[in-house]
Amino acid sequence: MNLFYLILLAIAPGLILTLFILFQDRYDKEPIRLLLKVFFFGMLATIPTVIVEIAGRYFNIFAGIFGLIFEAFFVVGLVEEFFKRRVVLKTVYHHPAFNERLDGIVYCSVAALGFATLENIIYVITYYAVSPDIWIMRAVLSVPIHMLLGITMGYYLSLAKYCTKKNKCAGYYKKSLFIPAILHGAFDFMLMSDIPLLSLTVIPFVAYLWISSMIKLHRYHKESKLQNSM
């Protein structure tokens, strides 16, 4: 398969899922230019992420399962979610267009999908020769996981932005980073562990992420519909 079609295969999942998220935001649509900016900076966030992850692996002094835990939860999970959230905080968190709770989910998901798209291009181009089916696995698993974690991140980031009690705001703000990071780390650890029984838990875990994320998305979507139909 030539390079052009490989890149198309790598880009398609992120674009399709981005359109899915934007369809949920049809009552108070976000500016296209702002969405493109968030998506683009989400892609650029892969660069510092890769640098920090390389350094993190270099300083991983643990062996065996503890080394895997450190890599999955800290080197990958925490670092990737930190930089994806950073994109939203620096570009749109204080922007006037971020004017309802659904927007947190929209922008965090778009940033996450921008990140996932460039990451997917790199993976598919790099590993297609040795694993021709890699684009399928990543299209149905890896890219959607980034979106689901973005939904979770945006859910708590919006709670932080619109809550009225300072102590609760701080708690939601922290959760917007640490809950996606923990979920991301758990997902990667299941795949990295090479423990058959643990690997089987990926299926119910992913199902849980889909169900819980769709509940969060539906909650804010319903709220947006009520607010903008008055």
C-alpha cells in the first residue's frame, strides 16, 4: 500500500470521531477556526509528549511489573493527558466561546483526537510493514480511547469551570487530569502486561469507558439543548 493511502487510513478514525463529537454540539456550535486551532495544537502536543516519554523511559529505574506500572501510568498516561489538557487550558479554557459545560467535552475531545491523529499516522507508517492490520486495531481501539478520555477530561474540566464552591472547583480541576491519566495508564498496563487474564479485562474496561463516557456526553448534550431552546 502506498504512503498516501496509509496516511488516509491513519487520519480517517480521528476525523470521523471528531465529526461525531461536533454533531453533539449542534445547539450552540463552536467556532470552526477555534476547533481547528485546538485540533492542530493537539497534534503538535505529540512533540513534547514524545520527548518527555523518552526521558521518562530512560529514568525508569524499576524492573518487571513495577517498571511496567511506572511506564503505563506515569510515562504514558500522565504525560499524554497532561499535554492534551494543556492545549485546552492554553487555547480555549478562558475563551468566550467556552460558554457551557458541553464545550469542555467538545474541546478536550478535539484536542485528544488531534493528538491521536498524528500519533496514529506515526504508528501506521512505522509498523504497517511488519503488522499490516495495525490500522484496524488502532482505528477501533487506540484512537477511540483518546476520545473517551477526552470526554472524561472535559466533563471534569467543565465542572471545575462552572462550580461555585472553591474547594470543589479545585477537586474537579485535579480530577480533569488524574482520572483520565489513571484510566489511560490502566488501559496501557493491560495491553503491556502480557498477562493473559489481565489482557482479557481490556474488553470490559473499554466497554465501561464507552458507557460512562456516553452518559457524561449525553448529560451535557441534554443540558445544552435545554439552555439553547429557551
